[in-house]
Amino acid sequence: DIDGKLAVVTGAGSGIGRALACRLVDAGARFVVCADLDIDAASETAGLVGAKATAVHLDVADQDAIEGLVKRFEVEQGGIDIFVSNAGYALGGGLSLETDHWRKMMEVHLWAHLNAARAVIPGMIERGGGYLLNTASAAGLLTQLDSAPYAVSKHAAVALAEWLAINYSDRGICVSVLCPQAVRTNIL
């Protein structure tokens, strides 16, 4: 039930995130926070949504930034009901990629989901429930032939979503994981 809910969408500046932000308001959300590393793109999405949205700069690889965003909207809006952890990017390569590239991919595609869950679940439980939607990829179910770190990080994202769903469902927390195949977004 989306009606009257406050939602946060990361990676809202384009693609799936932009579509989700717009659709959430169409489905009855009272307010949507459009978060993105690119504040101009997030602002453009918020403009498309209208008065029921705001844009914020967010680096999902920064745990403190995620925690700060959650605290801000708990104070300003009474808590986050739906957290869409959607931000992502693509990078080709495999074993020859430097470890820093692997690390960054894990930060954006896995740790960001974990950090969001840690930040929002306690408040959601206190308020009687909430919903997490984590975007992974079909690469998290199959593989991504031209990008080992993308495939590995997306597999990990699917596993985390499954673990969260199993371990928090009895406390009113619903979790879904979105696993699209190739989508015409800025990533491609």
C-alpha cells in the first residue's frame, strides 16, 4: 500500500529510479525524496514529480550520508515508509581490474543496500512496518559476461534482499528485489 507513504528513491536522477519516483506519486505516495549523486538530475526528476518531491544529493557509497538522509526525513516527515535502493553503475572487466574498482562496485551495489537497511529498519519497526525495494539485476541471478564485479555485486545484493526478507518479515518489514535485464538507461 503506497497511499500516503513517504518514499526515498536513490538513483532517482534517471532511468529506473526516475520512473519509480514518478510512479510512486502516481500510486498515491504523499512525498518522494529523489536522491542521486547528480543533484541536477535529481532536481529534474523532482520537477517532473512536482510539489510532492524534493531532490537531495546522495552518494550511496557513503554510509554516513545515508544515515544522515534517513535521520533528516525522520525529523522532517515523521519517518520513511518505503526505501528504494536503486543507484548503480556499470563497469566492464574481470580479474585484471584493480581491487579499487571491485570495492567501489560492492560499495554501490551491496553496501548501499545494507547501509540503507541498517538506517531505516529500526524506525520502520517502531512505526509498525515498512518496505524496502532493492534494485539488483538479472546479472544477480545469472551473470554479466563482460563484468565480473557487476555480476558478483548484484548476486550479493540479491542474497542480502533475500536474507532481509526472511529475517524481518515477522516485524512488518517487506522486501523486494528488482532484477531487470538490460534497460535503456544512462548506465548503458
